[in-house]
Amino acid sequence: PEQTLSPSLFHTCAITHRHGVQDTCGGGGLPCGPVKCWGHNEKNQSTPPPGIMFTHVSCGGFFTCGLQVGGEVSCWGEIDHPP
């Protein structure tokens, strides 16, 4: 199943979808969209890269990672071991 909302202890991120518009990406027809985050942002964990479409998002303690449409993983925030 697609993960479009991911809560963490201090911040939450979601893949945003426009009401009434079904954005799909890739050959599999996965829903996609930009990521929006809210909550604490001490380590930039709530500041996703602009203009990138994601199919999955997952929040950690002080970081967030998302799976881009092309399959590349992007992470932001405080990351000790980036992918």
C-alpha cells in the first residue's frame, strides 16, 4: 500500500494530492505529489525539497525520507547514515 502520511514524534509529512485530481506517476499508476510537512523543524526535517514528486514518504526522529517518482530516495533533516 502507498504511504501518503507519516507521523513522527515531533513532525508529520504527507504527500499532497489536489482534490478531484488523480495524479499518477510511472507505469504502475501510483498516486504521487509533492510532500508537505508540519511540526518541529530544528534539523530541517520538515523542509522537503521543492518541485519533486514523491510516491512514498516516511518520517524519523529528526529526518524524513521520500521515494521519488523515478525510484530515487531523497532524505532531509539530520541524517547520520544517508541512503
